[in-house]
Amino acid sequence: MSNRARMGLNQTGPHRYKPLEDCRENIVEYIDEQHIDADDNDDDSLDEVSAVSYEGHLKWYDHWLDHLGKDELKLKGSDARKMATQLKWEFNGTTPRNRYDRITHFHDWLVKNEYAEKNPYKRWHPRKDLKLTKTTEQSKHLDDGEDYAVSASEIQAMERHPGRYEIRNQLIIRLMWHSGCRRDELASLTIDDIDPAEQTIHIRSSVSKNNEERYVGWKDSVNGLLNMWLSQRDRWNTNDYPYLFIGERGGRLDGEAINEIIVQSAYRAGINRKLYADANAAVDEDGDPIKNRDLITSHNVRHGLATKMIDDGCDPYRVSRYMGHSSVEFTIEKYVQEDPKDGLPALDDYNPDEDIEN
């Protein structure tokens, strides 16, 4: 029997972990604090969906500590490495890294509150030391669409099948295609963040993924949809919410709702499909995971824009700045296909014979 099976960490279903109230006292206190501080209407605060996600990470951690027979206050660096190995073995995609980061934050919280003297997880760099990036299981799906780049024709097809709230949903699809905003960035936009005269959008540092502000924009084809939506939004916005995208009852659309608009529009257009089951997938009556990863999501719209920009000859540095990537190196590695002759044009720009007298 494998170590994974002995630990009981390959079970599936909603009753996999014990209820939060039965978890370790420190974990319960930490999660309670996350929920108390969560505020869906404050861009600088954790939203409630994230707080629930954190609860899942820590319930798994409590389960893992039980099987390890360890006290969370007495862990060593070697225990942190064991946990990283278990995460890579058990989960796919970004779950291992996200879970490791959340557990590291929990131990920072223990130190901050003087429950522990040091954080054993700070000994390791998640990517460099523990290789907590995309796992082998997920990488097998890359060619099957994980990094699928949506095309302009597919955007048009999605806009023809926007669903119930036609104008708003069409604007979300087109504005994401023009601006390259992440779904949470789009969800956090306020009326004050957009400048119709300049056709620009201010992505505030408080809502950007890398905590750096940037400006993105749109072309003329967005203007008609934007004007129609602003008129409709005014009729819906009885609670005077500042957000650009709201629901019929006036509440802010969160990132998950925006992603669902993209996903379902692609299904209605006949261009979406399920790829595989990730670590968060539900199971059928036989206990087998049900495919839940879609070919086209908001990520793939953003990926399509970056791909088009590179293919159209845009400088990778500008693409990196526009998309809000962590570095230009990431942009080059992700989107630029190297050609051994790429350096030759430099000879035309710098002629070694230019200052030599013949």
C-alpha cells in the first residue's frame, strides 16, 4: 500500500475532512479571523469566497497534521518539505502552490500572535526549492487546451451568445478582449477607474495581482456597448454602488461571476468543452472525478489577447506592462517563439563599418 493511501489522503467527496469546529484550536481561530475581516465591498479586504477557500486549505492541513502525528507549533523545516511533497502528489494545477502559500501565512499568523517562535515553511522557497509550480499531471493537459488562446472570431461568436443580460455581458467579453484585465481586476473596476474620453482604464495597485498599478484601454468598438451599459446600469444601481459591473439587484459582480459569463457564452457559441478534472472536482456516484476544467475561461481570453499582441509584432516589454505580468522574462518565456535568426536585424541597426574609413 502506498504512503498516500496509508495516510488516507486520497479520499474524495464532501466529507473528506472533519468540520472546522473540530480542527485544531489555532486553525479555528485563524479561519474565524479571516471570515470576520472579509468584506466583498472593500477592494483592499479579503472577499468571502476567498475566506471559504482558505478554510478548505486549512482543513486539509489539519487532516495532514493528524496523519503525520505532529503539533503545528513544533514543526521543523523537514516537515514542511514533506508537506510540499504530499501536495504535489495529491493535487494538480495551482492548488499545491496556493495551499502551501496559505499554510505559510497561517504560520506567519502564529508567529505574529506569539503562539510560535518561527515559521518552518519560510525555510524553503516554494518555486526554487520545492518546485511548487504546475505539476506533471497538469502539464499533460497543456497541449489539450490549458493555455488555449481565444481568437478574435471566437470572441465574436461569444458576443452573439451573451445570455440573459445581453449588453452587460457583451461589454464584459469585449472589454476583457481589449484590456486584457484579469477577471478580479475587471470585477473591481469602479466608474472612477474608467476614462471614456481617453478610453483608458486605471488598474489600481490594490486590485492588481502584482500590486503594481497600470493603465490599459479599449478601442472605438467598445464605446457603443459601454454607453448602453452605463444607461442600463444607472437604472439597476439603486444602492449607489461604485462598481462598473453590477447585477440586476445592484450588487457587484465578483470575479467568479465574470468568469462564468465567459465560460457559458463560449458553451452557447458551441466552442467550449470540458478538459479534465482538477483537485476541486466533484465526484460521481462511483467516486470518479467529474471533469470541471473548461477549454475557454476568462484566462483564455486574456491569453488570446497577449498571443495576438506578440504575433502582431508588439514589443514583449510593452506586452508585459500592458498585461501586468510579473516580469518581461515571463512574457518572453510564455509567448515568444524563438528563432535562431532573431538577432540578425541588430546588424542593420548597428553597422560595425559605419565609423571605419575605407
